Amino acid sequence: MTTIEQTMTIPAVVSRAGGSVDGPDSLIDATIPTPPTPTGHDLLVEVKAVSVNPVDVKVRASGNRGGTDRVLGWDAAGTVIAVGEEVTLFRPGDDVYYAGAIERPGSYASRQLVDERIVGPKPTSLSYAEAAALPLTGITAWEALFDKLGLTEDSTGTLLVLGAAGGVGSILIQLAKALTGVRVIATASRPESREWVRSLGADVIVDHSADDLDRQILAAAPGGVDYVFTSQSKGRIPLFTKVVRPFGEIVAIDDERDLDYFALKSKAISWHWEFMFTRPRYGYDLEAQHRALTRIAELVDVGRIRTTRTRTLTPIDASTLREAHRIVETGHAVGKIVVADRE
């Protein structure tokens, strides 16, 4: 265990009341007790940059029933300043990136404790801001493609990506093209989002706002698509029954509860849920996330994939994080919004 000089408090941004982003206590500047000296597999990280994800917005908007200040944030890049006695993967001074665990205090603080087994070495070719865009979405995309859909470098066929210009879609397209043989059909409606997914390697782009979306997809994949990744499942089951081939597979990350899965039975279409917080929540095969982040960093550093950061806001404070939350809350952000103390 590494010991460090402890200060009594550290700066942070906390959600005191949650609710609307414009509420006075939704996100506020505060000082909080400094995290304790790490034990076990924990690292103490000095946070240099964070990114804002839909989960940040959802947790804030849901309110704070406990009434205690909550530190949000589930994406960070920074430097290890102390390690627990069981740590083997990192040392003080190492630059890292990670998403963390939703039950623990998040990354909107200058220091954070995180389990080394869900942390990766920061890509050396990226700044902290560029790296902070990748962990949560990278792990989500990795688990969706390789743990859920079971794709390999020998996989072929067609993958339909709904919401392709968003954070997960932006890295998922790149991973699919770099590590598998599948053809990617990406959905995007606005000119800027269409150009973005094209630049990431999408083979075909279709407009998910169009009335003839099913015909667009089937024109590109006449026998039906083999795989679907969706962050836009609401109202899409009829579409899936039309455009997915028999014995096809769908993996979803959104929170739609009232879906007619029975409609998929006729074609024996499989439905998978992906939730990247499952491993830390249940302590299941934690080091798989370390391995995924390590591999993603390697792919970045050899130029096979790139950061999905499209905008950096500064500095890390409540006002800036409110702005980032507003952008993400629109549902129209392209790529990832990062908040850092410097570009």
C-alpha cells in the first residue's frame, strides 16, 4: 500500500438535489472529504479530464432521494497517485483511463478511488481529454460486439448500428471495422452526423428518421442484417422483424421496458442486453474490462482507431458540467463531450 500526504478536503462537483439541470442544486461546486488511502485493489487517481454520458444525465435527472451530495461521472483520465496493497497492474505515476462503478463516487472530483481491474493504461498518443472520451463507450461497444454478439476477426455478414453517431456507436463502428470482417450499416440523419459516421468507417449510411428506413436497410442487405446494435429500441421491434434475418441477433443498451420480444420469435431472433456496469456491480470477471481498455489503447496508439471526442469544455466546474449535461440531454450530440482543465 502506498501512503500519501492527505488533505482534509478536495474540490468536486456534486449533485445535491438532482432533477432539472437548471435546478439550483442539480450540479454545484463543493468541497468533499478526500478519499482515504487506497486499500486492496484500489487506485487513487488524480483526475485530469472527464466526459459526460447519458448515464450522468439520467442519474442526475432522477433526483437525489438520499439527500446527500453525490459525485457523478463515469469516464475519466488521470494519473495514479497511490495504490492499495493488492494492486499489481499499476504504479504511482501511471497515466490511466476508466469508467468506474456506478455505486461508487464518480469522477467529478479531483481525486477518485477505482478498482485497478476495471482500469486501463491511457493511450500514450492521446491527451487526457482525448482519452477521457473512450472508457465507458469503449467497454460498452467491446462487450456488445465480442461478449454478446460473439464476433471474431473471422466474422462476416452485416451489422446494423442504430444511433451510430452517438458515443457508443462512434467507437463500436471503429472496433467492428478494425477487429472483424463485418460490413457496417450506420443510421444517421443530419449532414454532420452522416459525415461523422462515414469518417469512422461505416460502409453504408441510412436515415433513421425516414419513413422508408426498412427499405433503405434491405436495399443494402437484401437477405436481412445479421446483427443489430441499438441505443434506439423504442418503437423499433416492427422494424427489427422486417430487417433482421432469421436467427439474427440484436444487442441493446437503452432502457425501454415495454418491448414486444415475442414478435421476434417467428424468426428466432436473439435479444441481448449490454450494461457495462454489470461487471463492477457483481464483481464478475472484473479484469475483462482492464483487458478491453488495454486493447483499445493499443489500437489507438497504432492508429487503427481514434478518439471519439468532438468537443472539449473547460474548466472542470459546475457551470461547465451543466453545459455538457445540456448538450448530452438533447440526444443530438455527435461523438463525445469532454470536460477538462485544459484542452
